[in-house]
Amino acid sequence: MNIFEDLEKYSSNTAIITDSSDQISYKSLSEAALQIGKHIEKRDLVFLVSNNCFESVAGYIGFFQAQAVQVLIHEKIDNILFENLLKTFKPRYIFIPAKKSGLAINCNTIYSFGNYKLLNTDYEIDYTVHDDLALLLSTSGSTGSQKFVRQSYNNINSNAEAIAQYLEISSADRPITTMPMSYTYTLSIINSHLLKGASIILTEATLMERLFWKTLIDNNATTFGGVPYTFDMLKKLRFERMNLPDLKYITQAGGKLSIELSAEFADLCHDKGIKF
């Protein structure tokens, strides 16, 4: 099973909403993913230097459908660490924001899409990859690390199905990102919601920025996810005073909340009619 194989059945639905309120349909997302993915071969190793934007999501889906192996790296990774990772992994391709493409030396641009470039490297490929391997994610999420966790196609597919079923996700849902898509948690939100034809609101803004809340309100976000730190920030921002009538549920992962904070948000969300 491929969780993205039926995207076009939602062709008229909005798949992606940017923080400038641009809306991209599932049809456009599917077409973009196909155009990006057709430039690589099955089982090629690809570095996806990501941020929360349409290009990153389209590239991720395109490479997934092409059965490439992706190494997901956040755009803000340290330059020296990025160079070390290139030498260690020797990817055949790099999909990277054009403004950062200078970091990848001795590469040729073979395709440009929006603000991204697909680069072909000159590494001598002296390795093979396991047939089930789909994705490598840095254990540190945003800053990058030489330690990565492996995800198989089955891991990704079954996890997306389980989340969609548990949360009863539908095409009416509108999650907004609160963390980089290079985080396992964020990627699971993207996967499970695209599986059900929902509209994902992508933003690089943090909870501490007005742009985040403007984007959330203007685009009628119905849900977001957070780690314990997220809820510390929400408390400081006096979440209890916010009027967010479209927000239906909040999810949490990445470690346990303190008993006090968990109880506080459970009560607060109950009062607001938000599932938590």
C-alpha cells in the first residue's frame, strides 16, 4: 500500500494552505509530486532539505511514490554538519531550497520547482539500500544529527492509517504545523491528514509569533499538535484567553506532560469544547 496513491480522488479539495493563504489543490499537489519524482530512479538516495512549504511536501510525496530513500534534513541545519552528512551518506540527489544550493558543491541542477532545486551529485555510489527502507529522520529533528532513525514503507503506511482512524480524520480537518516537517511527529500529521483528503496549513512561524496565530485564525485551523514545550508556551501565551472557535482538537507527543500541566490543559480544553 502507498498512502499517497489515491490523492487524486480528492483532486478538487485543497491540500495545502500556505501562511500567505495560497491554496494548492490535491490535483496540483499530485501533478507536482509526479514531476519531481520522475527525475530519479527507484531506490536512489535523496537528501530532502525541508521547511514547511509546498515544495518540500511535493518533493517528499514525489520521492515516496518513486520509491526513493529519503534523508529528511531541516533547512536550518549547521553547514558543517550538512557537509559531513553529504560525505557520509553520498546521496545521488539533493532537493534543496535554491538559496541554500551553494552548500552542495560539484552538483548539477537537473530540475527546478518553485523555490527549490533538484541537484544531481557526483558521488560514486558504492552501497545498496534495503528494499523496505523509505525514510531516514534525524533524531534531533530541526538541527540535524549524525544519528538517524529508519522508517519502512510499512511503518509509514500503517502509522498514518492508525492515526487517521484513531482521530477520525476527515477531509474537513485543517491541521496547522507547529514544528518542522523533519520531525517524525509533524510528518505523521502530514501523512495521516493527506490520507483522508484534509487541508494542511503550512507555516514556518512559531507559536510565539503573531503570524502563526493570524494564519491559524484566517485559515480556520481545526487542530494542531505539540510536544511538552509547546504546552509550556501556550500557558505563557495565556491560551485560556484565546478565542479559537474553529479549533476542535489538540494532540500531544514527544514525551509526557507534567501531571499539573496535563490536568490544566484537560480542564481548559474541556471548557472550550476542544478534544485533548
